[in-house]
Amino acid sequence: MGSKSRISKYIVPIIQKYIDENGIKTYVEPFVGGANVIDKIRCDTRIGVDNNEYLIALYKSLQNGWDIRSVDMNKELYQNVKDNKDCHPKQVVALAGLLATYNAKWFGGYAGTVVTKTGVVRNYYDEAVRNITKQVPLIKDVEFKCDTYSNLNPVNSVVYCDPPYFGTTEYKDKIDYDDYWNWVRKISANNIVLCSEYNAPDDFECVWSIGTTITLNHSDRSNATEKLFIKI
Ligand SMILES: C[S@@+](CC[C@H](N)C(=O)[O-])C[C@H]1O[C@@H](n2cnc3c(N)ncnc32)[C@H](O)[C@@H]1O
């Protein structure tokens, strides 16, 4: 789920400028994912939405002081959680499905300790736990909600959309891109809406871009230009 952690240093100042220069009091992220953008935004009210109920349960538990290290997410537990999601607390399912898995791909295979090509020993799960633990103080007043983006009706807000990119397979669910862009058009009438994507329909303009590497499916990596779009 770290996709935005690499580029947040570029896009956060752009989003922040729209908030500050327009006196915006509410910031909304309909696809909050790893919260790598919302954790750096300053705004009176910050709302983080995702349709992954397990992820939202994890954030709420962490806000309530849950000790993430009370769970020993070994390979056996990972497999058990994967096969019996309903038998475990939702936040534990999120630990297995997102933190203990490669590149935060939903149950994309157990990623414990590995020796990388350069001989470095890495424990991906520990790294993910350390990263999210660092985020906890930065997201303590974020209002997290489990919902699908299309149910949201923000007004007078800055909305930053980072949906699963067209053509990628990293996330739990897919979205219909025609419906998505129509929803962005609708809410752009009374909000400032910024969208991350590689491409957008013609009635959107690119306000920022950077070259990047994307994962097209579980193994293919490819170069692409990551952009930020706004409705003309
Ligand atoms: C690209 S990630 C967001 C990355 C995030 N900006 C970050 O900083 O890590 C996309 C997120 O959208 C969520 N998602 C997918 N379909 C959704 C939907 N219909 N409504 C809301 N969230 C959805 C996924 O669960 C995933 O967490």
C-alpha cells in the first residue's frame, strides 16, 4: 500500500495549497489506502474512506490504542486468517491481508523474512508494522469510514482521489472507471477534486506529473507517468 509514500512529497504540497488558498475546512480521501497522503495533510476535518472494511477496522483500532505487536503474524497465522477471515478480528485480517503480504497486495502471499538479491535480510512484516506505528500519531483525528466512493457527497471540500489504477491488480476490488469519472465530474461542481491516475478523459487537465514504475499484474513491472488531474 506504499504506492503513494514515494510521491507524497510532491503531491501533498499541491493539495495543501488548494486547501490553504481557498480556506477549505474539510479534506476527503475516498480511497485512503495506506493513508500516506492524508497523514501529512493539514485541515480542520480530515475524512479517510476506503471500501476495505478490514483496513478501516485496523485504523480505528490503532486510534483506540490497540497494540499491533500483540499479534505474532507468522506464516501459520497468516494462512489461518486467509482461510477463515470471519473467525478473526477485522484488524487482524488487515494485518495478514495487507501488512504481511508483498507490496500490500491483498493476501498476495506471506512476506516474512527474506534475503534480497543483494544479500540484505529484510522482514517485510516488521517494516510494515514500524511504518504504520509511525503514522498513528499523524492520523489520530482522521475520521475513518468504510464505504464505497460513490456513496460520498462532499461539499466545499478538497477531495483527493487515488483509486486502484486502471490495469493494476493490487487491490481487493476493482472499480468501473466510467462510473468513477462520472462521479468525479459530479462532485467537481462543488468541491476541488484532484485525481491521481496515468490517464484521464479529455475534460480533465493534468496539473502535475512524474515518471514512475508500476506493477501491472503480480509480476510485470512497467514504466508509466503518474499524473494529477483536475476537471476543466
Ligand atoms: C491506490 S490505493 C490508495 C493509496 C493511498 N492513497 C496511499 O497513500 O497509500 C486504492 C485504495 O482504494 C480502495 N478501494 C478500491 N475500490 C474502492 C471503492 N469502490 N470505494 C472506496 N475505496 C476503494 C482500495 O481498498 C485501496 O485501499
